[in-house]
Amino acid sequence: MPYVLLALAIGAEVFGTSMMKLSDGFKRKLPILGIAAGYVISFALLGFVLRDLPLSVAMGIWAGAGTALTAVVAAVAWKEGMGIRKAMGILLIVGGVLLLEMGVNA
């Protein structure tokens, strides 16, 4: 169950970050509500996750997956592109999170 909550926390964080882009520098008011909701939900869920998972694992997965997924969303939704360097960066993030997970359980 903690990994389901962690996935939901990641989704909420990516949603909040995406709303930041839509807020146009906080000029548009409705996306600001999305930012607040996304981050409140994300941090609340992350708090529940920390009851069952070590901090280093939960934060590593949350931050790494959130960053990687945000890069993918930006490439698709805002046509920011997905060059080889960006794709390699995402792979390095995923690899780092996997190494972190394996190191904690070793």
C-alpha cells in the first residue's frame, strides 16, 4: 500500500508543478489553486508513506520519479522536446533511484 500512496503523491506533485507552468508566473488565478492542491495532497500522502518506508527510499523515489515524469510531461504537453541529453538524464535519475532502493535493502 505505501507504494500506491507514493505513486499518488508523485502524481499530485507533477500535477502541482504542471499547474505552475499554466499559472503564467502566478498571473492566472485558477492554476494557483491547482498548485496548492497538488502540493498539499502530495505532501500529505508522502507523510503517510513515511510510516512504512524509509525516508531515503521514499524521498528518492518521490523526487526522482517526479522530476523524470515532469520532464516527460513538459516534452509532451508543452513541446519542450526530448533530446538525447534529456532522455539520458531521465535514465540516470531512474538508475540512481534504483541504486538507492537496492542499497537500503542490502
